Amino acid sequence: MRDVTFGQYYPVDSPVHKCDPRTKILFLILYIVAVFSAKNFFGLGACAFAFLIITLCSSVPIGSIFRSVRGVVFLLLFTAILNLFFYSGGEPLVKWGIIEISKEGIYYTVFLAARLILLVMGSSLLTLTTTPVSLTDGIESLLYPLKLVRFPVHELALIMSIALRFIPILSDETARIMNAQRARGADFETGGIIKRVKAVVPVLIPLLISAFRRADELGDAMDARCYSGSKVRTKYKKLRFGWRDAFACLFGVALLTAVLLFRAYFAHVV
Amino acid sequence: MTEIYEEAVKFENVRFSYEGKGDGVSATEETESDGFFDGEGFALRGVSLSVKKGEFVALLGHNGSGKSTLARLINGLLFPTSGKITVLGREVTDDKNIFEIRRRVGLVFQNPDNQTVASIVEDDIAFGPENVGVPRKEIGERIEFALNAVGMSKFRYATPARLSGGQKQRIAIAGVLALKPEIMILDESTAMLDPRGRREVVEVVKRLNEEEGITVLLITHFPEEALLADRAIVMNKGEVVMEGRPEEILGRSEDLRSFRLLPPRPLRICEQLRAGGLEIADCFGAETLATEIASALSHAAEKPQEVGAGVRLSENETEQNDTVTGDLGEILCENLSYVYNPNSPFSTHALSGVDLNVGAGEFFGIIGHTGSGKSTFVQHLNALIKLPTAQKKYKAKKPKKGEAPLPATRLTVGGFDLTDKTTDFKALRSKVGMVFQYPEYQLFAETVFDDVAFGLKNFAKEPLTDEQTAEAVKEALSTVGLDYAEVKNRSPFELSGGQRRRVAIAGVIVTKPEILVLDEPAAGLDPLGKEEIMKLLHKIHKDWCKTVIIVSHDMDEIAENCTRAAVFSAGKVVRACSPKALFSAPEQLISLGLDIPFTAKVTEELEKRGVKAQSDFTSGDFVRSVLALFGELPAGGEASHA
């Protein structure tokens, strides 16, 4: 964790990195809708194609993206096995008790797995190309209309931004406290679950106390800098919507249209 | 609105008590906890003072003197119990004025980490102006102005987490500056910084006062920082006890000491010289002191006087050799490298081939900039960072054909081979004690006793009896200067900051480690506290732990205390020798951007004036060697020096 803007942000300069975070969030939403609307491999193929193009534009090595799939591999296997064994209908190729595997079952399992992989890789591409800070800005801006129904958009954004600011500080502090206790013979690595949970308590106490202390001081510092959350507040940072963003949105709409067309004109998976 | 007032800040008989005001106590706990609250619980007891517009005032005081309370009263974070406070012609107690006062009075706090709200410098500086509704375009201009004023323009898009303490604090000042305040208060803003960071901050503040005409109230426990001010005020136990020109205030060292303030080092050296019989005026800088000494020397040469009679440097004192005596192999490190986040875009070489030997019995210093690798190195010493070859899953790789084998890494500490995975790392850790930065924040147990006993119980091979535990804890606590009976059942969180640090040290030495490593043991303490901690470490070195290693940014600390020191730079040890050798050829340190101790600066200045004063750069030896110069003068006034 040390010295890393946490999360998975991959720092290179690319057209995708330069896009407005709102565009990327909107595009991701369009993409997710498209992936879910796809009912056959043509549709999924279109999504995969779009995904590949963006990945190529983003200069993020494909390996980093695959790494994100690793996290859901268990879920993937679990659903795949369930689908494979319990898909009913179609002609069984193998039959063993209540378990039967059909050709359609295999087909469907592969389809669902592909869908899940595309979803995960698409979302991780967003976090790989967008810093947490600009992601927060994007979310704040997109949520802005909710202000009309008195949703505390600004406060929420400030909370997120402060949280982002303090994550590296607190994670450093956690590491230091744990090191201090390891140096005094504490053992976090071995033993059963109860022993390990017990070992964590001495870490949590100073960490919590420190977090409260920091919160207190930060509150004072914010007060001293005239924070009141009032209406006079202006905002310095303005997100810019450029030609790149317009193009990306068009691309997203085109993708969704293509998928919907495939869905209407070609057969479903099974 | 025409504003007719001369005083920027005016206190009239202000009293303040934290009692019955749950709010705010915790906020100042840090600064006030050293804890004085008298019977009535007043943190301020009838304070009257005024600060003129455009003035630069330094407010000195020991922890608990009430100086931080004063800062919070000025911009309405706290309200006085009684008395009247007027800020820029407005009464603070009037709620209507608060917002306006806060806009005009910038307050910079102690901890550089706890006053930034955003993860990007420019966003953080924009926070203040945004709050008061400055139009967007102007915010941009203000950010530029503020960053320029603190000399941080290059860092507009940087992440605060990656800046040094001094830089972070300058960003915090810029954040306040963007509100265009008329008064700026710095509430111990230098306390947590290293000497270099402190200098950066104080210089910026001085410039703001001179160039922008901002009224400055600098609250500090470092008396030397008062020198830049127009006026110094000293507080003690909630009262103003001294007031006047900084030079005059700092010169009254007896009084300062009685208020638990330590006069600046140059003054202490002048005092020692006077005690040796040398008539010398108070000096605050290396140059002036060197000039004084040189002129005293030429006077003495003309008219011999009784200075430094009998002071002679004995031969073995001047001849301090550079090699270590005794067993060299207490810590033996060869070719140690370490990479953070390998195989990722963030990978950084923290160590790239460290070679270092530390002998048993040494008081060893480690110096270097933040990021020079010293902390990473220190964490290797008790295997908090394990070498790849010592990790469980390590398997020796076969060297590829045609590839030169990498030079082998060696690391043995106190007889343990740290490159071997079969080493008993628990036994190692009980032999190598480690005290981290601000160890008082790592205390966790319900009572002081339990906290100190934590390591003892963890390391015990067989469960200890209650008597054995109590005996060891008692011994450790009394070694760090705490009264066992008084503190053992108290919560560590009830103690003062200084006491907590002692408890934390006791918790490490309780297992009687042979090697004790401390990462900036004196960080954040006031000068007197620093001195006390170093005294404590010498005591521990004498009675408990054979070898002591300290990481420090303070060169005076290194010069005064260490037998040898290693200089880290860019993941390597670039020099390892005695402070004497290190500071008598200071070019290398200066080229690395590191400081040199005050005594070395004076020695250098003296040399420019043709006076050679050889010392090992501890202030005691320095004073001796200067006095010896007088003793060596040939009687009869045949001056031979230039």
C-alpha cells in the first residue's frame, strides 16, 4: 500500500484517461445495459468488440484487466457449475442422478460466464483509467439533479473526498501500528480465527482513537477555513465535456443499438 | 467600511475554562494535555495582550501554558469564560461576527496531515475560497497567488500524501492564504516538522509578514523561532509572564528555564563559554558567534587574561578514531536491496545495495531525507520486512545460463542470520527492540501495566508468574522515569504526551533487548522534552541495551549523542563514520541537502576567520576547544594567529 494512490488506477496518458469521468460512468452504464440486453453471442461479441477497442485506446496492459477477473473467479466457477449441472431442458448428453448435462446447458453456461467476465472487465477498466478523485467529481456532478429533492449531494461528495484523502494516511498508520506490535511479539499470521481476531483488537483501538483525533482536528481546520456548507459556496473545479466525450457517448449509444438489433433479428442463445 | 483600529487582536482580562465545555477539550487534548489545570480548571487566567496590525508576534510557552487555547479563542473555535476579545475591531463573542472573523483570521494547525480535505493540492487550496463564495475565475488566481507565496507552485497538481512535512505545512498555509486573511495564526505548526521543514515554514511566514503585510501570531515551543518576530510573549500556566523584544526575552535564560523553555542552542553555548571565563555577548547565529570568538581571541592575544585556564585537550580526546572498537558484527549488512510494489507501475527502489556495519555497544545514528530508505532499512533489522530468502515460500532459483549471479545479500543482526528462513524470528524480535515514530499513538491496553507487559507475555517461552511480570514491568517503568505505583493501573490515555511516549518505550525495553532501534524518538517534543528523551536513551544504553540505533533528522542530536552515524541517500549508505569525521568535512552533507550541527557551522565560520577550533562537535567539547585556544595563547601577547 505504501506510497500508492490506492485502488487500481493505472497511470498512463491516453484518450480514455483524458475523458470526462462522467462520460466514462455514463458509458459504463450503457455498456452494462448492453451486456445484459445481449441474448446471443452476436450481442456479446459486439460488447467484447467495444471493450477491446477501448482497452486498446487506454494503453492499459491487458494483464492488469485480467487480474480483476481473478477476484471473481470463485463466483464465476460456482455459477458456471450450477448452470452446467442444473440447466433443465435440452437433450441430455450425460445423465447422472438428478444431474444432467445438455448441449444447451454447456452453451448457456459459457454464455453466462462470458457475460460476467465482460461486466467485471468493463468496470475495472473504469477504475483503471480514472483516479478515485475524479471519479468522485464525476459522481457528484451526475448526482447534482438530486439536489432538487434535497439530497445532500455536496455533503456526500465532501465525505467521499475526505475519505479518499485519509485512506492512505490511515493505511500507513495501520501498517505502523501493526509493525510496532509485531516488533513486540504480536502474531497476526498464524493461529485460528479466534486468535487472529484477538490479535487485531490491539490494532483497532489505537487506530480508532487516532481516527477520532484526526476527525476532530480536521473539523476545527475546516471551521477555521470558513466551512459552513452554506449556499454561498462556489465550486472551483468544473468538469469539461469535450469532443472526445461526445464521441464516446455516441459510441456507447451505437453499441447499445447494435446489441438491441442483434437481439431482435437473431436467435436467442437457446 | 472604514476601519479604525490599531490592534489586530486585543485580549482584555480573558479567562477560559474547559470545564463544563465538553466540546473542544478533545480538540486541544494534544497540546494541552501536558496538563496543567489548576484548582479552578482555568486554561487562561486573566490574559491581557494586544497584537498590532502588521506586527509579527511570537507566542512562546511550554505545553499546557494555554497558548493553543488562545489561538482557538481568537477565531471563535472557543468562547471565553469571561473577559473581552476584539479581533480587527470586532467582538468575537458576537455570533454575527464569527464568519467574518474566520475569513480574516487564518489558523494553521499542528498536524500537517489533519488539515487538508482534498487529495490534490489545488483542490485543497480552493476549499476556503469556495466556502466563502469566491467566483470560480478568481479562485484560480488565488490558488496561484497562494502557492507562489509559499513557494510551492510546482506542486499544484501533487498529492499531499507524497509531500514532506514542511511542504504539507506550506500547503496548509497556502490554503489559509487563499482566503486573503489579514491575520495569520500558526498554532505550533512547526512542532511536528524536522529542522529543515521548520525553517521552510518560518521563512515563509516571515516573508508573508514583510511582503503581504499580514499580521502574524506564531505560537511555538521553539524559542529560537521567536528571533524573526518583532515581539515575543511568553505564557506560563495560563498567564502572560514575559513580553518584549525577542533577543531580550531569549537572553533571560534563567526565566525561560523556569517556564520550562530551553534557550536556543547558540545561547547555551555562549553561556558555557562565559562559565569558562570568556567574556562574550549573547549570539544567536553561527556567524556572529564566530566573529565574537575571533575578536575575543585577538583581544586576548594583546592583553592576556584568565580565560580557560587549565583547559587543555588531552591527546586521546582529540584523536577520536573513525573505526569502531569492539565487535563489529552486531549488525552486519551487505548488499541489501528492497523494492516496494515490484512489477507494478508504482514500483520504487527503497534500498539499492546497502552496506553497513554496526558494532556492539554503539550509539548509532541514521540520517537521511524522507524517502532515502532509512525507515525501510530499519524495518529489516528485526524482520518486519523479511528478505525474500527468509520467506516461507522461498525456493532457491537456479541461475539462468549466461546471467551473472547477483551479488549475495548478507544480513545478520545480533547473531541471527536474517537471510535464512529457518531463523527463529520471534527470538530475534525479542532481542531487537523497535520503537516507531510517535509510539504514544500505538498504545492500546486498558492500563499502563497491561500495555508494558504485552511484549513480555508474547515473547515468554513459558508463561510468566504474576510476580515475574510485575517485577519486569516495574523495572522498565522506573527506568523510563515513571512511578510504577502511580501509573500502573491508569489508562495510558490519561497520561500526558511525554509520559505516554515513556510508557511506549518501557513496553519495548521490558524484554531487555540487546539492540534498541528508535525511529525519531524525539519527534514532536519541545526542546526540553527532546533533551530529556536523549538523556533517557543514554541511560538505557548504559544499563539495558548494549546497542542503540536512532533515526534522526536533527544533526545537533546526532553530533551530541552518537558514536557513529550513517548517511542514507537514494537507498544507499553513502557515508558511515563518527560525527567528528562526518561534520568536519560537511560538503557531502550539504550537497545532499542535509543540515550540519550548529557547532560545525561555528567551526566553519571560525576557520574563515583563521581560527582553528578542533572538536568532536558536541557542544561540551566545542566549548572546551574554544577555551583551550585561549589557554594556548603564548603569554606576553605575541599573537601568532591571523
